[in-house]
Amino acid sequence: MDGSHCNERLVKAQEIASNPDGYQVCEGCESIVGDGTIICPNCHGYRFDGNPVRVVDQAILLGSREKRSVTAEDLV
């Protein structure tokens, strides 16, 4: 993964961690989605964990590693 993608993920993780109440973690695929999401756009799951501590922990994890999931945008 090149440096720009790493930096983008880190910036997004910092944004999420600074406002965890605006996000939730999908219990199906562990993606972070907006707090108003009803169905996960990645795995179509419908169970979410909105606990701010969980959101921050997941943001830190996802922001510090290479992207592993395939999203709808990747398939276009």
C-alpha cells in the first residue's frame, strides 16, 4: 500500500476517533459506518455496536493497518 492511502486511512481514523458518537461498528464485517446506517453497505449486516469506546478502538485498528475489505466502490 502506498503512503497516500496509508495517510488517508489514518486521517479518516482520527476523524472518527474524535467524533465516535457519529459512527457505529458493523457486527458482521467490523466496518465503521455512520450512526444512521441501518444496513451495512459492505456486508449487508444490520447489527451494529455504537459504543464510543468500541468505535474508537476499531478506528485505531483500521487506521493502522492496510485495507483488507472490498467495498462497493471497489467494484465500480
